[in-house]
Amino acid sequence: MANIIHITDFSDSALDVYVRLTGAQLRNKLEPEKGIFIAESPTVIEVAMQGGCEPVSILTDERLLGGAVDRIIEKCGDIPVYTASRELLTKMTGFELTRGALCAMRRPALHDLEELLKNARRVAVLEAVADSTNIGALFRSAAALGIDAVLVTPTCCDPLCRRAVRVSMGTVFLVPWTRIGDTPADWPEKGLEQLKELGFKTVAMALTDKSVSIDDPKLKAEEKLAIILGTEGDGLNKNTIASCDYTVRIPMRHGVDSLNVAAAGAVAFYELTK
């Protein structure tokens, strides 16, 4: 039975996850099993639940009860469902809840790297991608275009931060992912060595004098490829490029020298999963 709780102010500590805790506090690095992330909109919440994520509480506009949010509430047992006027919610969260609902959910355990890659043929590695919008877009492209797994380096943005989850439309719960390395010192040397030990040829997406075209037949012939994409602006670390088996470019026209990392990822995923 739904546990509807109407709120008139936001001093209740139960609402901390929505209005007061930082992203780092939600992740709870000291005790990962207690970590929380926020899913936004009924569609994303449903995808997260289908992916096995456990809801803790819901925050929703009281005027939306009786609509799409009810379908979510019915699947969540007796967890607290906090509701308030749209005006109060806007003041609480700092933005209008146009997507209907926020849901605090327990963070799933990370996959073991070796187990995750055991049957994978095409994986994406995101090196120090700091922008949450790009992370979300890359996951959405990975899901749509057949990438088997996504690996994020220790300096990447958290794929379960609110904006990344929202931009991905929940696909962060459809594509298996994990971190490659626990500290910045684990990448690139140690991480690239792990990939090679697991049978992957590594592909650095970068513009250099030694770059081969992304449609090079040699790439298609490789059984296992790890496609490595770099941070916004600076691109991949020079040591990463030097240590990879291939350096690959996307042919471009009109003097354009590069694409946004999310756009480049979509092109690379499409071409290299054919």
C-alpha cells in the first residue's frame, strides 16, 4: 500500500538526499553499499527498477498523483512517497519538477572487470570524461549501437549522477559498466595492461600523424576492441595514445578538426560494431 507523506517544508532530514547532500555524499565512498543515486522521471525510474535497482523513496508533485507516477508507486511497495505543491518542490530542488518525480535508489554493486569482459567483443573506455551530459549521451549511444560494456576511468564523472542518468534516458542501467582502476594512478598503464591480458586490442580515438581511418578493414577484423575516448577539450592522454594498438580518426570535411566526445563516440560505436 502506498505510503503517501504530504510535506509543507523541507527541514525533514528524510529529504536530505533530494536537497542537501552532494553527489559525493550520495555515492558514500566509505561505505558503497549505503550509496544512493537519484533517478528522475517515471520512464527512467522504471528502467532503473527493471535493471534491478532498489527504490528508497520518491518525491513528486502532488498534482501528478493519479497519473504516470502512480504506476511507479504501485511497484515500490510501502516506501515513503513525499508529495508537495509544485511551488514548494521548485524551491526545494532548485528547478521545476517537469518530469514528474525523483526517486532515491540504492546504488548497485559494480561489476567485476574480468567477469564483465569475459564474453564482450566491443567495449567503450571513457578516460577522464568530466561532463555529465557527455557521459549520459555516451551511454545512450553505447546502448543503442551495440557496445557490450562501458568502462570508466577513476577520474570520470559518476555515470549515476542525476544529470548523466537523465540524459542517458536510463540506459546507464541497460549497458553493463564498471570502473577500470580504483585511483588515478591505475590508468592508463595498469588499465591498458588489464585490457590486453583479457584479449582486447586497444583503439585510441585521436588525431595524430599515425591515425588510421575508422573504416580501416583491419579494425573490423579484430575479434575484441576496446574503444577509448578522451576528455572534453584535451582529448586522450599522450601516454594512452602511445600505448594503444591503434590510433583512429574519424574523417571530416570543411576544415573541422574534431567532434564533441559524445558525437565521436556515437560514430565510433556505429562503425566499429558493424
